[in-house]
Amino acid sequence: MSHTSTKRRANGEASEQKRPTGKLVGLDIGYGHTKIAMHDGTRHLFPSAVAAIPPSTVEQYGAPVADDEVVVEEIRCIVGHRAIAHPDRFDNLHSVWWILPQYRALLQQAAKVVPPQSVVVTGLPLQAYVASQARELVKNLVKSILKAKRVFVAPQGVGAYYYAYGQSDSLKENQKIAIVDIGTRTTECIAMAGRENLPTHSAGLELGVSDLYHTVARELSEKLERQVDPYEVEGVIRREREIRAQGRGYDPQAIDNRVSHLAAARAQDIRHRLVGLWGERAPEFELVVFCGGGAHLLFPFLKTYREGAVLLPEAQFANALGFLDIAAMMAPEELIHDAPETHDSGSPALPQGAEAVAG
Ligand SMILES: Nc1ncnc2c1ncn2[C@@H]1O[C@H](COP(=O)(O)OP(=O)(O)OP(=O)(O)O)[C@@H](O)[C@H]1O
Ligand SMILES: [Mg+2]
């Protein structure tokens, strides 16, 4: 797997020819993080955390709405970092959360950076994707809230396939690839034969990494006598924040060790399911690819599943970047004015049904 692929040109600087409105957009709204990749190379990532601000009398006189706030059904909502550890935070670990107000809040936050009239490709977990009602609902929501020109909904891991294909010089168009996208709540195991998804060899598992962080957060809440949010634990693992109580920071190494112990056990669960789905070493597949933010945590324990298994660069953004590639294929006319590009010759065709569901 090459980082300097000839198939993909790096997402470079914003083009001077960029149009004021309308972009190609890959949008991956995960249970843990919302990832947005745009054709001019811009990326956005924010926690898919939403908290409601209960109405108060002040609001009746028009309280200001901050940059990280949106209004859903007349209720102000905080979206992203500030919602973490907020007492009125919505729970998003729900199987049908795209019908809930918090999903709309995330889309409204995304709408602040996605220009109207964009071509948007987004995803759903495989289990939800197979239900046409879910696809339609998400497509219509995205279309109306982002004021998109066209929307296409794909299974989440399929995005990663297009990204992996663009990254590799050695992959051929018709080869079989197995993709393991380890997310917050789900692990998507996607089998592709070229652009075709093999449904009988694909599975959406409710096995992510969030409950690891939940477990550690619960343990720390007891120990530190204050409520610790799972995102705080995750922030420590990424060395982006520290957990403080009584004026002191908690030892990050102790948190690493505990998470690592739980991660090894979770990797075993996933390996077991991979063996059930694809066999002991996935012999039918040319390549086994790991992605999703959870792969950063679990790949060290899972790479022995198959010799030559790959952890995609930018694992957490793999779906969003692949969705962007699909958008570029769906709307090549946008590329003429909106360089830089993602694919040149040799890209696989659109996923099946792309035109049928593009709105
Ligand atoms: N470098 C890293 N080290 C450790 N954990 C990481 C790293 N990068 C991301 N993660 C964690 O991996 C988890 C999964 O991230 P990801 O954004 O792929 O999930 P998601 O797409 O929101 O979830 P789902 O696919 O289940 O909807 C998150 O909890 C994230 O914080
Ligand atoms: Mg995901």
C-alpha cells in the first residue's frame, strides 16, 4: 500500500478557481465523530456529541447562538467538544439515531461548512443500509439540511474501499478486498469484489471501541468521585486532554494500560467474528484492510489475522475520503471547475445503484 499513490493526487491547497457554492463532499457521520472531507482538501472533524440547552426566560428575548450551537425544533443544542461531559448531553449510541434530533443537530453543524448545492456522499452502517427506508430518510435529511444538489448514501465501509483503492498502486479493479472498519459502536466487515459488494460475505457487527472507553470512564468516575465522560478517556489516549480531579491530573499511563488490556480482549472478539465470516486467514481475499478510528487501537492485536494486513493511513477519515472519491465519480462535471482531483484513470466504476438513489 503506497502513501504516494499515482492513482490519487494528494488533497492539496484550495483551488483558486474554486466556486463560491457547490462542492464535492464526503460526509461520514459516525456514532463517535463526524468527519467531513471536501474536494478542495478541507477537512472537518468534530465529536458527534450533542447537548440540549433547556429553554429559559432569557432565550425568549433572543439569546445569542454560538458557533458550536444550532437550533433544532426551537431548542438550542451544543454540538461537538463543548457537549462532552455536559449534563444534558443526548445519548447517540442508539441503533436508529438518524431519526433523532441529535442527528439533525450534527447535520446542521455540518451545514455551516458545506456549501449549498454540493454533491454529497454519506454513509450508513451496513445493518441500516439494507433497509431502504433508512437510506431514503437519511438521503432526504441530508439533502434538505445541507441544501445539497445531489445525495448518495452508501454502506460505510464501502467508502473505505474506494479510498484504499485510490491509495494503492498494486490493487486491480476486480480484486477481492476485505475491509474492517472499526468504529465507535460498530465494526463493519465489508467484502468487495471490485466495485461489487458481496453481501453474504459482509456483516455489520455491534462491536466498536466505545464501550471500552465507557468502562474506563465508569471506573474513573468511581475512583475520582466525579462524572468522567468516555470522550475524556479517549482524549487521554490521543494525548489531547488530561483527566483532572481535585486539582490534579490522573496518570495517563495508567489509563493507557487499562484501555490496552480491554482492547486486547475486544480484538479477540472481532477476530473470532472475522474467522467466522472469511475463514482463518481470509484466503479468498487479495488484501485485508483495517480502518476506522478504532483500528488505531485494535490493529496491533489484529494484524496477525492475515499476513500483509494493512492499516489505512488516515484510518479515521477513510470512509469520508472514499465518499469524496465516489462524489467525484458521480459528478465529474464538478471537477472541471473544482480542482484538485482525487482520481484519474483506472478508478473503479460507481457503486451499484449509485444513479438510482442519487437525488
Ligand atoms: N489515534 C487514535 N488512537 C486511539 N483511538 C482513536 C484514534 N483515532 C480515533 N480513535 C478512536 O476510535 C474510535 C472510532 O472512531 P471513528 O471516528 O472511526 O468512529 P465512528 O465512525 O464515529 O463510529 P461508528 O463507525 O461506529 O459510527 C473513536 O472512539 C475514536 O476516538
Ligand atoms: Mg465509522
